[in-house]
Amino acid sequence: MNLQDNFRKAMRSYIYSVSVMSNVDENKKFSAITVSSVTSVSLDPPSLLVCINKSAGIHNSIKEGSSFCINLLNKNQEDISNLCSSFKTEGDRFNSGDWDLNGTPFLKSAQANIFCTVDELISYHTHTIVIGHVTNSLSDEKINTLTYVDGSYE
Ligand SMILES: Cc1cc2nc3c(=O)[nH]c(=O)nc-3n(C[C@H](O)[C@H](O)[C@H](O)COP(=O)(O)O)c2cc1C
């Protein structure tokens, strides 16, 4: 196996939490994408990062100062993860799940919702690293987070 194959194999053995990043642009176009690359950056200021492929539908709507929500999914929301990670379903992503579409879209029944404004965008080859300044967060008491390992949900 070459370096990239070995790297992919190693990364597939991580256990990821599955989130959906959601936003709405100035033309009222709603976007959502399944992401596993969410990591907290600091508590002061409260901040996180997420890595977005430049070819993803949501990518060009992510601008400095714009708002987005990271919706951490629970184990009953595998269907939403599938909807938001298949190019065939781009038009259907807000038809399933209890989305609140007033303002920045967020999934009301998610495990957690972390609301952010884009603080910094860092271009790195195929991806943009999005640094979000956290403006609000909500979370369920009981932890039932959807996880993903070796290509399958757990
Ligand atoms: C569990 C899981 C995690 C993912 N994590 C990311 C991620 O962190 N960043 C990313 O750009 N794409 C990620 N993807 C891929 C995108 O969800 C997928 O390519 C999506 O279809 C791109 O959006 P689009 O169809 O609107 O272009 C992930 C997919 C899955 C199933």
C-alpha cells in the first residue's frame, strides 16, 4: 500500500462523531453537509474548526462573518447524515428532520447545536479550514451521539 492508502486506513480506525453543518446564504439558499472534522479550538474565545472540501455545495456560501450551525447528530439521525452526504439528495436535505428554518437553520432534536460565526478561513489544498466563533450552544442531557468508524455508523 502507498502512503495515501496507509493514511486512509489509519484514519478509518478513528471513531468520529457525526455532525451536519448548516447555513443559509444572502439569497435564502439553505445548505447542509455531513461532517466529521469538527474539533474545538479554544474555550476563550469559544471556537471550533471544521474542514470543508472546496467541491462541496456549501463551500462558497461560507464567508467571513457569516453564520452557521454545527448540529451534532444522535443515533436516530443516521438518515439525516445520509441525506447530507449524498450529492443525489442536495434538494431534499431540509425535507427530513425537524429543522428550524427561521434564521440560521438548525435541527431541533439534535444531540447538540453549536451556533457560530465564521472568524477565519484557511485554504489548504483541496479543503478550507473554517474557524467558527461560538455564539450559542445547546445540548441534550442524555448522550446518544451518532458515531462513524471504518465506514459504518455505530
Ligand atoms: C461520516 C461522514 C463525514 C464526513 N465529513 C466530511 C467533512 O468533515 N468535510 C467534508 O468536506 N466532507 C465530509 N464528508 C463528505 C460530505 O458529506 C459529502 O461529500 C457531501 O455530499 C458533500 O456535499 P454536497 O453533496 O452538497 O457537495 C463526510 C461524509 C460522511 C458520510
